[in-house]
Amino acid sequence: MLLPLAASLYAQKDLKTRATQVGIDERGYYHSIQVNGEQILGGKQPGQPGGSDWSWTTPCPGRFAVRLKVEGDGAIENPQFTTPEGVIKFPCTVKEHQYLLYTFDGKAVVTDKNYNVVQTVVPEGEALMPAGTSAVSFSCSLISEDAPDVVIRFMTLGEPETVEVR
């Protein structure tokens, strides 16, 4: 069976921001490592930018995919990701219980909680993920009185590898 080698980053943005990097070790087991994040959105006023930075390690260079979810009350606009190889901005508003989905082929949509497309988004710019360890930054504007939680999952895609199924 061939499966794509993937790495992902899960980061929940709230007053106690945490980011966990998930990967596959040499034996094929998933493992996670707790890494530090910075506070985002808490204490911000509507229209004021929020953001966070992570250290990201991947053996898979190139394009990446993102799944961003806004949880709780509130909304964000113009989410943006910066890597050492570019900046990509999504000119849209993501409201509570909505997703911003950015695929490996460069397409982006905002969906409701049932993945029904609410808006097609045309990303501005391009960002690639280099192999190795690099900094990744997220920023957005808060457009509501309430500070929502923003859950972000990065995915990188590598060459398929054979996995033995028992």
C-alpha cells in the first residue's frame, strides 16, 4: 500500500496558545512534541492584528496545505502565512464555526461547519515550505468584539512510501 509521507502542525490559538508538531519517526510511529507559541487574539480590539510564530520541521519541501477553523464567538479576516520562501494572504473573512481550506494545488475556499462552500478565495502571493527547520508566522485581523480560537493545521506532502499492513 502506498501512502503519502505527511507532516502536520496543529496549533490552537487562544489565551494559552499551544502548538504541537506531529511527525512520523523512523519506525513509522506517529509522535508529537509540544512547542511554544505566542499569545494571539486575546486582549485585541476589533481591527487590531493578531498573530503567532512557530518553528516548523519537515523533510518535505514545496507547497503546503492549510486547514484553519474559527471556534467560539467572533471572526477573523485576511489570514496570512509567512515562511522563509514567501508570504500568502487570503483576502476573506472566516466567521465562527467556519473553515478556510487551502489545498496543495493552490485553491482556497471558506466553508461552513459541514464543508459547504461559502466563498471561493483567490490567494494573494505564494509561500513554499523549505525542507528542514524554519519559522512560520500566522497573522490576521480580529473583526469582532469576541476573540475566537483559531485552530490551524499545516500539511506538507512528500513521496509515497510502502507501508506494510498486517
